[in-house]
Amino acid sequence: MASKITFTKQHCAAFTLTELMIAAALGVLGTAAVLSYIVFSARSTAALDNYFDLNLHTQLAVDQISQQIRQVQKLTACSTTNLIFQDYDGGVLEYNYDPVGQVLTRSKNGAHQTLLTGCNSLQFSLCQRTPLSNTFEAYSTSTSTNTKVIQIAWNSFRFAGVGQTNTEGADAALVVIRNK
């Protein structure tokens, strides 16, 4: 016949309420740590994507502006936000910054192209080719006839999203008019 097993308090293995509460607290802390790492990684990735996008668009704009300004015949009119050139083919090439719309546009023969968006500020400066003594800085000039170098300085931004840090970048370029 089968023997009867009796259970006493010493034979029953179980968690006490204190052990269960400590295990639950450690589980919650571990889950919170993993979730905070995921949120931090997502924000960092979004910021890096914004920096990459901002850098890409500004680099493409600078490359295009530099290539085209190098080939113009002469600067015909200018202001701090607008440049008008006689292009290599005799046409009119214009760069215009709109501070309200925060865009830089290029116009040639009636065709308009947006080069840069999200531009907080942009300023064109005219310079002569001769550098200042003991520096690499060019002499400023106020007339288009003496202009050999165009300096472009701008600040751009990208909106990162609600609760995230926006991305900003400041850039500058010096472009030499080759055909002058």
C-alpha cells in the first residue's frame, strides 16, 4: 500500500511577501532602465539624422553656388541678401535670400530653384582678391566692379520634433569669381 506523505510547514517552499516585493521592484527598475535607454537612443538617432540632413542640404547648396559663381562674367548688382550676375552665357543669374520665408533661391532665365530652406539668416559680403596683411582675410569692398570674392555666411536649422532638441548649423564660404 502507498505510504501517505504529510506536509509540514518546513517542507513547503514558497516566496515570502517581502521576497516577492523585492523581485518585483528589481524587475520594474530593470524594465525602466531598458526603456530609458531605448528613448535616449531614439532621440540620439533623430538628432544625428537631422545633422546629416542639414549638412547634406547645405553642402549641396554651397557646391552648386560655388560652381556657378566661379563661372560668371561679372557681378552686376548686390545687397546683403541678393546677388545678380552676368552669367558665362550672357544671361542673368540671381541668388536671393528671403528672410521671411527663410529660403535661398536661384533664378536663371525665369526659372526659379530653391537651394536652401530653414535658413535663419544669410548674408552676402563682397571682397577684393588681395588679402589683408598677415592674414587670410580678404579686403571688403562696397562696389561690384572691385568684387573678386563673394563671402556667404548663413545659419540653418531643422526641427527635430516635439520634446527634442532642434538641430542648428552655422556655415560660411568664400567663392572666387574666376572669369573676372
